[in-house]
Amino acid sequence: MKRIFWAALVVLAIPMAAAHASCEDDDLWICKLKPYEPNPHQVKTDNTSPECDGAAPHGQAKKIQDAYDTIPISFSKLRFDLCRVKHIFITPATTHSWGRYNDPSVHPTDNPDQSYIAITTSDLNRHFASKQDDHLSQLSPSGVSGLFHAGFGSNSKNVKFGLLFALAHELGHIKWHQQYPLTGNQPGIPCYDSVFGSSWQNTSAAKTNRWTEFGANNLGSHPGIADPNNASSDQLYSLYNSGFATALAAANPEEDFVEAYALGVVNASCSGCLFSINSASGTTTLSGRSPVDAKIACVAANYF
């Protein structure tokens, strides 16, 4: 059985074969997560990897499949990179979904170079705007009053695009750490310094960091631009007009790349969709913003 194929669904066999032609055979590509803490700041994770705890329920795995199927066929690099993830776990036990790259310097004997994604059950069922609102509420619980995301178009509230954003976001973290490994030569992200670098005073800490917790703000600075953590509503809204794909993107250079990566995937996949951030200060769409469009173009040229 191909990854995320359902052999019993004969009527879908031909289109799904085309959609997943680059995936390897693995019945447990999508599975339940055996209890595991991925954060090396909390436990020692050297030479350990997350493992499956049996197959994911059919309905949950189908949601992952449906999200994958929305990715344009022309995004061959992205589709291939997602298929290369060793396991996509579904877990109810974590606050955030996460992406994990086994850097060989700390995983020399346990699946070096492998990658993993864990998706929370809540992320299986959030549409895109709801996912963005959740991020804002976690970044600044007191600053989100009167601030909300909205979607327009018949597909904008389809949960598969919120899930696609979550998958692409975590894959973006994996790509970052593959390009900026802890030791040896760093391939780097082509055009990152020229396109993203101007948003940051310094990016070196982010390029040598092993694990990035949600909203981490100690990996780069941008004088004159608010830190999204504990920001006011006006400050959160202003971040969308300051060259960042989302407020979370302004937390650190890695998230800047990751959020542009994920937003670019959703913009291209959700046909006819338009998303916005809204506040008493005004409304800004999440597409058609020159600095952000340039960042997405940089990502797309190299990874889509």
C-alpha cells in the first residue's frame, strides 16, 4: 500500500497514484505517536527518535491525505520533501504540532538525517483563519481583543487548508535545520540573507540553534518593530504591515522563513481563497504585500 493510499477506494486509485507517485511504500507513514518529548531543552534527545504507536485512525489519516492532495502537482520539490518525512504522527498530547530533523551531529547512530512531523488532533480540524487566531492568542493573550483573521472564497473555511498550513509550517522547520545544521558546512537557504536578512539585525543565533520553541524571541532582533510576544492589538496588527507573513514570523528569523514557506503553500493551494487580518486599525490581506511576496518567491524558487 502506498503511503496514504486507500486500496479499497478503487475509484480513487488512478488520481491518487498520480498524486503520490513519489512516496515510498510504508503503511505507517501516518501513525499515532508513542509518548515522546522532542524538545532537547527539556529532556536529552540525543540518539533517540519518535516512534509509531500503531496506525492512525482511518479518518484522521485521510485528513492528512486530503491536505497533501491539495498541493499543486507543479510543487514537485515540496511534495517530494513531505513524502521523505519518515513519519507523520498524530497526537492529542502536545500543545503545538512540531517538526523534527535528526541532525547527524546529535543523532550519529539513530536515524541520522531523518525527519518527523507531529500533528495535534486539534490541528486536524482547524481552518486556516482559526489556526492563525490560535497562534495570536498564544503569542499575546491580552493583545488579541478585537483582532481576528478572516477567509473569503468557497474553500477558505475548509479544514484541509488549515491542516496543510500546519504540515507546511513543520516541514519549513525541517528544511531550515537541514540547511543550517549544527556542525560542518551549512548549505544555507539561497537568497535568505538578501531577502529575509533585512528584517533582522542578526540571524547567526537562529542559524546555529537546535530547537525553536513556539514564539522564541531570543534568536534575532529587529529594532523598531514590536516583539509579538505580549504585544498589543495595534502592535500585532502592525507586524503584518512590517514585512512579515504573520505575527509569529516576527518572533525570530527561523519563524520568518517558516511562516513565509507555509503561507506560500496555502496561497497556491487554496484556489480562490483570500485571507486577511482585521482590527480596529484596519484590514490587511495576507497576499499582495510586497516584502512578504518577495520572501515567498525566495522560498518557492528553492523549495516548491
